[in-house]
Amino acid sequence: MLKSHNLVNTEYKEILFEKRPCLDKAGKPIEGLYNAWIFLNNPSQYNSYTTGAVKEVILAMREASNDRSVVAVVFTAVGDKAFCTGGNTKEYAEYYAGNPQEYKQYMRLFNDMVSAILMNDKPIVCRANGMRIGGGQEIGMACDYTISQDLARFGQAGPKHGSAPDGGSTDFLHLFVGVENAMFSCTVCDPWSAHEAFRMGLLTEIVPALKVGDKFVPNPMVYTDKWVNEKGEIVYGKSKTGDDLAKAKEIMKSGTVDLAMLDAAVEKFCTKLLMTMPNCLSKTINSIRKKKLEHWDKNKESNRDWLALNMMTEGKAGFRAFNDGPKDNREVDFIKLRQMLALGHEWNDEMIKAISPQFR
């Protein structure tokens, strides 16, 4: 009898775990071989992960890694709006803000989730079913490949909302897109379209998700072909403006989002992985993962310490502003904050009240 190497027998409550039969080159199911599909399941909050969900992702990655019948792992989420927008800001604001000792324990779990992805014995495909922002971008980059629907957007949010992208982006992103682009994304926090992200090397493949009538069309909201504007700038993947934007919005209204092409692309890619020597594949993946692990293992513990302490200052202010502020204003008053700091004002509840939108 085969031994189980799982830590526990898990009943998943906050994520979904499925084993789907592998498909051969003709698209027919193969007996006894599977791909493990792990779904974040919090679509009402854009698949942000709670503490409970983080625990379950760790266990699911371990289960998939140990399962002898599993060929590849597909890490994805429920719905078509978001793969993941990072940590659950409601939980951050209402429990962890102002509690660095608690957030430090949470970050141990988060670090273990990223490590569970990076050390999985199976190749992991991130199926980006929607936007991948903040911590969602980070756990997505920990995967080995990303196949995305082309309406998705990719980026960071930390410095806008009281954190730093130290859950992986400061370690991984420059390996994909270079230092300059990584610096831009991690600091300014402007998101990239799927087409921009694909051009820069962040994604393996993108496929259309908007279906108009019986045809799939590329994302009409961005320039999906290389195009030079009146200023001589290349705007491939950039958002449309003016009349082009108005027309794009009409096309969006006339269509529906359908992830059939995304699922087909993911299955086809998993079949390509199936048609390799398993141990040679694993060794190759682990050798390439070392480039991520080199940065991740060097920085994750000191980053964890800093992120915990930050929950007493900018994290406390930023997450509560996002959670409690009005829908049209979820950021602190950055100018007021910098003015107060320039005058030597200490970080306290008076400062937080002065800069927070929920108190204005």
C-alpha cells in the first residue's frame, strides 16, 4: 500500500480543489492521470485571500505536489473578474491593522504559501481569469507559467494603500520585465493590460475573452496591435482614449465574457507538459525556479518583520482608508501626510484621522 505524505486530510472550505482528467493531443480524457485545479473562491471580494484561504492553498499545493496521478497544477479563481487582488483588505483593516504581532504570524502563513508554490513537485500554471493585482500578482508570479484572458490587468497597489510589494514582486518582477519596468510597476502602481504584460514577458500566452455574437474579439479597450500615436509614442496595450474609447465601450456592451478559449489554452498547455519526461521536467523547472528562490529566500524573513511593524503606521492608515473610506476615495491624503511628516508629526491616531478619507 502506498504511503500518504500529506500533512493532514483537508476538507476545503474557502478554496476549491478539483482533479480533472488530463487530455491527450486529440482532446480526449486519459484514464488515471489528472491536473489539479486549485480555485480561490471569494469572487464577491475579487478573490482576495483570507487567513483561512491562505492555509488551504498551502495544504492544496502540498496535496497536489504529493499526488502521484497529478501531472500539473492549475492555480486560478472563481468568476471572470479577478484571479486575485491580494490579501483581504477587510480582514487587514479590522484585525491586523495596529496589531503587528498578529500580522507577523499572518505573514508567516503568506510566506509559506509562496514557498509552497515555488517548491511544488509539479509544474504550476496560473490561469489568470481576471485581474491580478497586489498579492495576487505576487502569488501568480510564483507560478511557473501564466495563461491569461486578455481583459485582465496586472499590477501592484502597495505604496498606494500602505504597504510595499515585498510578498514577491520586489523579488520576482524584475526577472520577468527588467529593473526599469519593475520599478515603475512597484512604485507608481499603474496597472498593465494583459497585452502589455504579454509583450514585456510576464505572461506565457493571452487569449480573447470577449465574445461578440459568435466570435471572440481581442480586448477592445486597449490597442492590441503595435500603434504609434500623434506624439510618436508606441501605445501597444495602452488604454484607448477619445472616440476610440467610446467605440470600445460600445463593443464591450455588445459582448459577453466567455472563458472557453482560456480553458482550452490551459488544457492544451497542460497536455504539452504531459508529453515530457516527468523527472526531467521537474529538474528543469526547479533549476529555473532557483532564480526566484535566490531572492525570495534571502528577503522573505526581513520583509516579514518590516511588513508587521508597518501595520502600526502607513499600513494601519492605508488599509483602514481603503476599507472604510467612500467608494470614490479610498486613499489617504498623501499631500497632508507628507506635510505633517515634514513638520515632524509623530505617527499616532491624530495623524491617521487627519489624513483618512473616512474622517473628512
